[in-house]
Amino acid sequence: MSHNTTEVLVGGVVLAGALAFAIYAGQATGFSTGGNGYQLNASFRSLEGVGVGTDVRMAGVKIGTVTKVELNPETYRADTSFSVQNGIEVPDDSAVVVASEGLLGGNFVEIVPGGSPFFFDPGAEIEDTQGAVSLISLLIKFVAGSGDAE
């Protein structure tokens, strides 16, 4: 009988661990069902390194996640939707930038707040955007440019 009790306990612990991991994975990738935020939209020339679940930050603090990314076939730009936590108001002259955590880090979406006393309404589109900068293309320009300076 103790053999069956041990198997049931181990099975319960494994099941609880799997459930905890599934909840964590859902929150980390932005698939959580919590409605504690509002949507904003932006269109980028390049969204390299950003996908659904990527952090949205302001002043280095995570305030939301990217919820939708799709290519606009008319403009050939990456149309993006992201959530922002309720209680955080984004000035309507703010910019949205695809930033990098460093040479080896990943990309994230950063909201650079403006100084306007007015704020974006839920569902609004932020016009002032700056896409991802490719570090490899910058390095190639630097190397190619260094030969011309001599």
C-alpha cells in the first residue's frame, strides 16, 4: 500500500510542477488571459528580434508586452500591437523604439515618453517609431568607412 501512496504523491508533485510551468510560460510569452492593460499600436520599418511576448519597457521598467505582429502588405511595414499596464498613461507625443539589451542581449520595445499633458487613448496608434538597427550592418559600414579615412 505504501508503494501506491508514494506513486500518487510523486505523480501529484509532477502534475503541480507541470501546471506551474504552463502558467509561467503563458505569462512570459504574453498569452496570459489577464485583462490588466490596454492596447496601443505602432508601425515599424524593421522589427528584427521582436515577436509576440517581447517586453515593452519605459525607463527600463517592463510595463507591457507585444501582443501582435504582422506585415502590412500595402506599406511593407511591421504593424505591431502591444499592451500597456492600466494606470500607466503614455503622453501622446511619445516615441516607440526597438532597443537592444547589448551586443549579446535580445531586443525589446521601448516607449520614450514625451512631455505632452495629453495621453493616448486605448487602441491609438503611435506614429513616431524607430525600427531595429542591425549591428552587423553598422559594423560593415564602420569597417568599410575606416579604409576611406586613410
